[in-house]
Amino acid sequence: MFTPINSAQAAILAANSLALGGLLFLLSSGFSLIFGLMRIPNLMHGSFFMLGAYLGVSLLGWGTNFWLAAVLSGLAVAAIGGVIERLLLRRLEGQVLPQVLLTLGFAFIIADICLMVWTGDPWQPAAPAELRGAVQAFGMFFPLYRLAILGVAVVIAIALWIMVDWTRLGAMIRAGVDDPPIARVVGIKVSQLFTLIFCLGAALAAFAGVIGAPYLSVYPGLDFEMLPLALIVVILGGSGSLLGTLVGSFLIGFLYNFGQAMFRDLAYVILFLPMLLVLVLRPQGLFGRNVA
Amino acid sequence: MSAGLRYAAIAIGLALLATLPMWVGNSYYINIASQILLFAVFALALNVLVGYAGLVSLGHAGLFAIAGYSGALLLQAGYSHLVADSAAIGIALVAAAVFAALALRSTGIGFLMITLALGQIVWGVAYRWASLTNGDNGVNVSTRPAPFGLSLSNAPSFYFATLIVFLLAIASMAVFVRSPFGASLRGTRDQARRMNALGYNVWLIRFLAIVFSGFWTGVSGLLFIYYNQFISPQVSALTSSAEVLLMVISGGTATLLGPVAGAAIVVIMKNVVSAYIERWNLVLGVIFVVIISFMPEGLVPGSVRLVRWVWGKLQAKPGAPATLPSEERVP
């Protein structure tokens, strides 16, 4: 059951963990903001990730530049998310449970449509040409693209942090997270924020799907593999907290990779252990605040 | 409905159920009836939480699969049906207690998220721990039990066994709903703070409700493995939890017969849809969206409301304002 690993393997695993942690951050930051602001777990967040990845695969197939494909796919999925939020979620405002079940319904619909369009075969697009190959450090080789994923995630994390903590928009979002009724009273258009954050979250998830595709590949069922990971990250880190999401993402990234390598059979259980611990000891999450 | 009419309806319903194999004949349809009944037990169990406790679980397929896998693996290891089934129910009860202890750290949406994550753990174990669960290949159950020497190998006999379990389940629900415990559970759903102030232990009431629900979920899981004589990780997937939740909400929550109607609707639809197209997930998703957007109270009461509304419009004098008697919220 236990498989020992040597230091060379550990280094590669660490690089993979950082890449996965970066992807998870892109996925979960949107999930966390949506959860913090709208008070609903968006159960189609994994579907946004998968749909984005599939769209990226098609765009790349038509010869689009890799990064352009990632951005275009993000915009397309943001539009889809925006339409669902405006037309359907909006009708159910204040009714939390129906909203959640609605997102679950759409998760199934998106999964089946993807299966229809892109078939059941896995797709693995190539990484952009300039990022193929490996870098040498400490006498070991690291795949360059994995580190590039980490770099992109860090840049976006900083951008999100500046947006949330230093801009007027961010102040409005924080007000909405803390106390929506009072935010409305002081003149913040909370419902517009909902749409904005929903689109942003969808775009980040889809973008992550595309840049993750050369590493994870895209296949049916990817949506419901990513969704629980986002869920754990947010339960771990605390909803609406970017720092919590960051810490949670990398924790899960490491547990996932090292768990797979060292405890093959129980990798999935190990992944959930910290979540259970946090639930028992600190239900609001590591960095969450007790918001009523 | 007067009491007399009510008893007459129940008697007719029981008579129809008890004679079903005689007038249906074809074993394919008898098997579908068995499926409906076993999923009705599952849906009734989930309704205890969704309907009466106001706790929405998205991990119930996990409990269902825990009972199923325990039974199947113990049978495979050579234990008798009695031992395997009792142990499986015991394991399901323990699992339900663990689920409850963790998920009750939170209520509402937090409860839903935690149960979802727990359900995924069960799926992960069933799928990845191949040395125990045989992974994606699943576990076979070679024989059905023969209680009191009666073989359950053909369709009608299995139907009758399922019917008896189903009747026990629904009777226990009826008793449960009318009992003081059922009343206090509904109290915790509607006014948790007041119940707390009145001296009720809200946490304990919810905990016991989850264990009670876990019991019948386990029973339905065992019925499932005996029906299919096979179990695979698919049983514990999120789709399965969503399906049974759809049974509960489509039939109408917090009613005795709603989940039964919902189980019939979903099982029949799944069989019909699967016969023509391989798009069950799409259909499942669309039904979810339609029900939640347009008939939040469930298909049966929703249709009744629509019919009444149309009827009222037809009867209303021209020019008189027709009102929609719905639960639409006043802002």
C-alpha cells in the first residue's frame, strides 16, 4: 500500500504539485468569490473548467495561438455563465437551495453536451512551442510548462489580490461579501456585482481548463473530478478569502500528487483528510471569518 | 378527502400492488416495478432529510453504495446472507453516523457541500481502491437470498420481497412522521432557534434523523445489489445522488407518497429514455432545470396547480382578473 519515493521523484512531484496548485487556485478563486458573494456553491464550476478546456482544444485545432485560445475560451464560457446567471439564477434570488440545484442540473447538461460534441476520447493538446522541454536546476530536470502554469497562476493571483484589496470594485465586492443588505443600502448595485463575479469566475475556470489541458488532458468526467477539489479548497481556506484559497490550492496540489505516488489506493481519501480535520476543528475554514 | 375515501384508496392501491405480477405478466415490466419500489425506499429515506429535516444531502448515494459494497463483499467472502446483510446494515448505520457527525458541523448549504464531498470520498474508494473493491469492474453477487426457503430468483418472487420491504419502509415513515420525534424534527427544520430555546437538542434530533435515513438507505442498497446482482463505482457517483434527489423533489418533498411518485417518474423515464437515446444525463439535467425554475413544489403538485389555474381561467368571467395561486414570493 505504501510506495517509497526517492528525492528525484520527489522533486518532479513537487513541480507537478505546484502546477496543479496553480490550476486549482485559478479554478477555486472564482468558486470562492461566487460562494462568498452569492452564498451558493456553483456546482457547474467543474463544468466551466471542462467546457473551457474542450473549447480550447477546438480553437487550438483551428490553429489559434495558445494564449489567445485560452483567453477566447475564457470569454466564451464567461458569456455562457453570464446568460445562465442573468436569465435563470436571477429568477431564484434569495432561494439558495433551488439555485444550487439549478447549477447541478446545468452541470449534467454541459457534461452530456461535451460528450456529444467532443466524444468520449481524451484530448491532450501540445504545450506552446516555446515552453516545451525542461529546465535544469539542482542537477535535476523540471518540465518547463508545469512551471509556466505556476507563473501564470501567480500573476493572476496578484492581479486578483490588487483588484479585491486595492480597487473601488474590490471594496464593493468585499462589502457585498460581508453584508449584502447594508451594501445595497449604501448604494452598491449588488446584483450587478453578482453577474460580474459569476462571469469572472467562469472565465477563470475556463482559462484554467485550457492552460491545464496539456498537463491534465481533457476527458469526460473531468468536471466532476475538479468540482470536489474546488469544494475542498474552499472548505479548507474559508469562503471569500483569496489567501485561504491560495493556501488551500497548494496544500491540495501537494497532497494529490504525493498521495497518488505514495498511497495509490487511498490517494482520494488522503485528499479529503485535511478537509475533515478543518471541519471538526475550525468549521469556518483556515482563513474564513465567521459571517452570519 | 374523507377518512372512508382515504382508506378505500389505500386498499385499492395495496390490492393493485399485491396483484401486479398477475396483471402485468411480462417479467420485464415486473422488474421495472421492482426497481421503482426499491428506489422508492431510497427516496423515502432521503426525504426524511430533505423534506422533514430541511437538510439536503448530495452524498446519499455514498451511503447506498457503502451498504451495497459491504453486502456484496461479505457475500463474496463466503458469509451467509443473514450475516452479510446484518453486517452491511450495521456498517451503513455507522457510516451514516460518521456522515452526520461531520456534515452537522454546518447546516443549509454547508451541509450540502460536506455531504457532496463525503459522497465523492466513497466514490474515490470504490473506484481507486481496486484491491478491495475490484475498481471499475465492480463486484458480482452470485445468489439471491431465500428467506424461509422461498427462492427469490425469478421476477415475481423478487417483486413480492421488494414490495414487503417497501411497505415496511412506508409504514415506518408514516409512524415516524406522526410521532413526537417527527414533529420535533419538523420543528428543527422550521424554527431551529426556537426549538433550541424550548430545550430540544437540535443537533441530536438531526443526528438521529440522519441515522434513521441511513438505515433505509442501507436497506435499499441491499435490495439494489440483490436486484442487479452486481455493484460498481457508478452507483456511488454524484449522478446517483442527484437522481434520488430528483425523485424526492420531483414528487414533492415532505409528503409520504411524493417520493414514491418521484421514484416511479424517474425510473420509468430513465428506462424509456435509455431505450431510445444515450442521453440520460442531458434529460436528467433538463428536468432538474425545468422543475426548479417552473414547478419548485414538485411535478405532481405543480401539475395540479397548473391544471387548477387553467381551469380557473376557463371558469372565470371574461374580464375578471385571474390570479395565479402559487407560492410565488412577494418581494
